[in-house]
Amino acid sequence: MIELRTYQTRLLATIKAALDDGYRRPLVVLPTGGGKTIVFAEAIRRAVADHGKTLVLAHRREIITQTAGKLTANGVVPGIIMAGVDPRPTLAVQVASIQTLFARGIKRETLALPPADLGVIDEAHHVLAASYQQIVEAYPDTCWLGFTATPARGDGRNLGGFFDVLIEGPQVQELIDLQCLVSTRVYAPFVPNLDRVGTRGGDYITTQLAERMDKPKLVGDIVEHWLRFGKDRPTVVFASSVGHSVHLRDAFRDAGVRTGQIDGTTPKPEREAALAQLASGEITVLCNCMVLSEGWDCPEVGCCVLARPTKSMGLYRQMIGRVLRPADEERRHHPRPCRLCLSSWLCRGSRRMDVEPRHPSGPQSDP
């Protein structure tokens, strides 16, 4: 069984109270690294103990694999609905790829939708997408729990149109004070000129942004300052485009740094190998373009390079959240471990959903 922290226990109690009060679609907000998967794994275990059936929706393979692992560690063995995985439809809990379930269960109707008394939506800010909405409509009597670290959408669409109550856990600084997340040091050695870079959907237009950021001077500046402030720390770099990511990789390699690179076109075996190399120390820096902003955890990483400016508070928090988890070694030897963030800009602007907030009662105490 997974051992819960005090604030996680309180969150579960608040969720139960909201459901008892008649809410049907709570949205639970917990920062990256706060353990939202652990929270809903325990909620699911309790639902199964009451003979309920549960469907979990997620949009990335890594998230689905991680969720299945956490459920199994908490005493619940789930079936997985995802391409390349043998189905186990008789199990009470199913963890489904939204793409696979939509294609097979809604679009082609080659798969019977699994029964569900409880639905869980991970990275729930994606719920307004048409595929999610059509699946949810097929479950009119199901209670849905949403979980996210970032209850904001760049397009400004209101999550309150779907969820009916907001349940907020402790925020980043509170989790740092509880030593559940690490503190940070932020360096901003150069501010790029983003004048006349257009905006679409609440964020910079990616083609214009990449053209402005993928300059030899800026690429070299990142490597120079990493060598000064972050050298030898396992590092993840968020780039503005695939080409930018490749150029950053090459610049790090030219400086003698063992560096890998992945993006959306990288085959799955190569992507998994690169992530394993970063975790093991075989490579020191891993550059990526919009691959590692969600559903990826590597507590060993000690430095984050934001080479991808953004106006989206959600994306900003997702990127920096990747490096806030303390590694076990840090817990043993450094009571207050610290991470580096090399950045040249701050996120500007955010949008939140408009629903009634519900907070866990009482002060947050040590886990």
C-alpha cells in the first residue's frame, strides 16, 4: 500500500465531502510533484473496495504506464486500453488512452466501452477536447474526478463549464516548506527580444518564436551559462522547435557535454533509451521540444533550461515542475535540496476556471 502524506489524506476527505454534498465533477488541483496520481490511486482503491468500477482517461503513454504502476503498488491491478497492450476487460479498473478509447469505442465502435461508476481524468485541463467530451457523454451517470497541476487553458476556454467545484491542495511554496518539493535558484542571464512575435491561442506563435530563438548567439549563450551555473547537473532543456532542440544538442556536444535529443518524431524505443540514459547519468543533458512538459518524472534531474518562452502559465508551471521532485539521495544528504532553473523570461498572464473553490480545512502539516 502507498503511504499517504497528511495533505493527501485531507484532499481525499475533501473530495469525499464534495461528492457527499452532491457535486458530480470535482476538479482537484495539485502542483507537479504533489502526488496527484497517488491521490487518485487511493480514491480508486476505495471505490473498488466498495465494489465500484473505474475508468481512468489519460492522453500520453508515459502517463498511462505510470498510472498503472501506481495503482498496482496500491493493491489494484488495472486493465490497460492502449495500442500494443493486451486488453483485460474483466478487471474493475481500466486505464485508457483517450486516443485508443475514442477510436475503438466511439468512432469505429469495435470496443465495448468499459462500465464505470467513477471516472478519473488525468491532466484534466484537456477535457474540453472533442474526444474527451464524446466519451464523457457516453457516461451520463458516472461521477468524474479531474486532476491537474494547471487549471488553465491557453485558449481561454472555461473549465467551469465542465467541472462543478474546485478542490485546491497546497501550492508549490507550501510543498517546498514541507520538503515535498525542492527549492530553486533561478538565473536569467539574457532577455531575448520577442518584439513582434505574434500570439495565437494565448501563447507565442511557435514558428515565429522558433525563428527568433534559434539563433547562434542565443544557443551559445545558453551553453555558456549552463557551463557556468549548471555544469555536471543532470539537465532537461525545453526548446522552441525541433530544429532549435537539435541545434542546442549540437552546441552542448561541441562543448564536450554528453547530450541527447528527443521530439515528437523520435521513435518510442529511442525516446525511452534517452530518458533512461539521463536518469542513469550516461548523458548529462537532454534537449526536447514539447515532449517532456507533461507525464514525465525524473527526480535525479537537477537543472531545467527554459529555452522556450511562453505566455501560458500552465505550460510554464508544467516545464519547471519537471525538476522540483527531490531524489532519494537528496532526501538523505540534503534536508533542503535546491534545483537550478536557467531562464531568460517570466511567464506573463494566466487564466483560471470559474467554479466554486473548496479548500481542505485546517493548516497543512508535515507529511
